[in-house]
Amino acid sequence: MSSIPQTVTGMIRRIKTFANNEKHSGLLMLFMGVIGFLVCNIPGTSQNYRLISDFATNLPLPHLNLSISQWAQDGLLTLFFLVIGLDLRQEMASGFLKNPRNAATPIIGAICGVIVPSLLFIAINFSSPSTAQGWTIPTATDIAFSVTVLSLASKHVQPAIRAFLLTLATVDDVIGILLIAIVYSHPSSIWALLALTACLFAWFLLTRTRKPFWPLLIAVGIGAWYAMILAGIHPTLSGVAIGLLTPALPIHQENSPRAERYRRKLSPISALIALPLFAFFAMGIPLHEVSADTLTTPLFLGVAIGLVVGKPLGIMIATKLCSMAGLTVGNNTRPMQLFGVSQLCGIGFTVSFLMSGLAFSEQSFIDTARFAVLLGSLIACILGVLILKIDEHQHSASSGVGKGSGPVPQMQ
């Protein structure tokens, strides 16, 4: 009998280990996205996929007549944003973002990596008013995929390069959150805003009590989520707000901050359930509606070029300016490395898919934008891997003959 709990405990431990591995969780999300894409386009399964995706729950509450795919976007994705909020809170309290000077280059890189692709999109869609509001779509970097690809592409990732990518992608998420709040949220109810304020204040107080009552915390979190819907604010932002209000320093003689502990508990659920299901439904792009003409539309070109060209261009401009000002990414980092990582930042995916659904109400525009995100992210991924491989090969060759910036191996 005692072996059963041990088996269950071991299984839970393995699941958590899998979920906390960025490489594994990123590949799982990619796998589910590919499955969703295939199921949506296979004649024998496409109809059932669409029936499930469009099935409405019809809950007896205002604004909750959501389809399954909308629940994945507005509900499950909130958990992903909660993890981001907790991570940001911890980073600002005791991590890389605590000292802005240390994070100056990736912060400026993230800002320029948003400005340049948005300007490219606006320029390409200048004569197309119906699609011009999609300028935020190519501004996002998917932190899970970019870190996963970096770890797969480079055998020996320098800590400074990894920290640069993580910080840049994190700040990029902050900017994306602000864009969603400013561009796609339209507060409309003062009573809902008051209810939201009350829920957030309750969360702030409850998470600072000696022993928070978990059922009450969950109820308050759901209340904040629903209040944001009623207030006309995108509900995923409730996750960020709650995360930022969680204590990030130890209290009540605890050994670790609550923000860090909550993040560790919620990350597996986000990595194994929320993100894969969102990818499964978001990648349901019907190919029969995509033609050769689609690839030449301003919307498609604006998104794809923004991700493939705009993101790395903006980031490289920022790193050059920071270098001229005496701010560096780290010791022994090479320009080709930075270029490769900057190219990986063109992998949009999660937030870009979300913004595609927020920017447009017409399904054809959403599908075109998401197909552009998919293709643009794939091209950015391939280019980033090639650049990193070339840099690694050149560095290995130069090190072998006693040249280059890397250490010279000792003669045997």
C-alpha cells in the first residue's frame, strides 16, 4: 500500500521537473500548436475541431458567453500572465531588474525591439486602414520559445547572453502588457472598476497575512478576473496585477518570498495546461482560406517583416547605441551572438497570437495575422539558429588556432 503514494509522489516530481525545464515546456507548447494546426486542416477532423473550438459554455453571467477557444485565450492565458507578474515582481525586488543599470542594455533593446517593428508595420499598412490597428502584433517576443531555441541551438550558452535574452523578453512582456492595457482595453463601468480595486486590495492584504486562506485567495483572484471583464479591460491583465501585488521578500520569518513560491507552484500548471491548450486552439488556422494573394497583403507582410526584420534590427540598433555609451551585455559576448539572439526575439507566438485576436474582429484578418506570426516566427527561428551556429563554428575555429575572444585550449 505504501508504494502507491510513493509512485504518485515520484510521478508528480517528474511532472514538475518536466514543466520547470524551459526546453521541455517550450517543445510541448510547440507540439500542441502543431497538433492544433494539423487537426484543423485534416478533412476528417477539421469539423470536430471547429465544433469544439466554437462550443459556447453559456454561463448565466454577463459577458461569460465564451467559446472554448475564448476560454483558453481569456481564461487559461490569465494563469500564464499571473506567472509573468510573479516573476516580474521577484525580478524587481531581488533579481536582474532591481538594478536598472545592469539591465539597461536589454531594457533599451526591448524598447527599440518594439518601436522598429511597429513602425515597419505602420509603414507597410499605411494605405490599409482596415488592418492598421494590428501594429502591436509583431512587437512581442515569446520567452518560452526563444529560450528553448537558444538552448537547443547553442551547446555552450554564455550566462550573459542568456541573461540578456531573458531580461529583454521579460521587459518585452511588460511592454506587451501595457499595450494590451492601453490599446485593447476600454474601461466602461465605474462599479466594475471599484470591484476590481476592492479585489486587488483584498489580494494585497491576504497575501501578507501569516497563513493565507487559499480558497479565499482563489476566490479573490477569480473576482478580479471577472471584474476586469465587466470593466472592459482584457482579463489576462488581472494575472499581472495580482502577481505584482504579491510579496517578493520573505515575511513572517519565512525562508523564501511568497511571489517565488507561488510562481513555482503555478508554473507547472501554466506550462502543462494553459499554454499548450492556448496553442492548440490559437494555431487552428484553416489553410484553405490562405492563398498566394494572402502572402502579399499588407497585414501579412507587416507582421512577418516586423518579426523577421524589425525585431532584430531594433535590438541591434539599441545594443550599438548602448555600446557607444559604455553599456555592455557582458564580457566576451560577440556581435554575431547578439545578432543571433536578437533574431530569436522575432519568435512571437503566444502574445502575438493573443494580440491578433484582440486587434481584429473579422476572423479572416485574425487568421491572416496568425499565419504571418507562425511563418515569421519560423523564419526568425531558422535564421537565429543559423547565425548562432555560424558564430559557434567561427569561434571554435579561431579558438583552435589561438585566436578570437574565447579562451585558448591548453595543449595536451
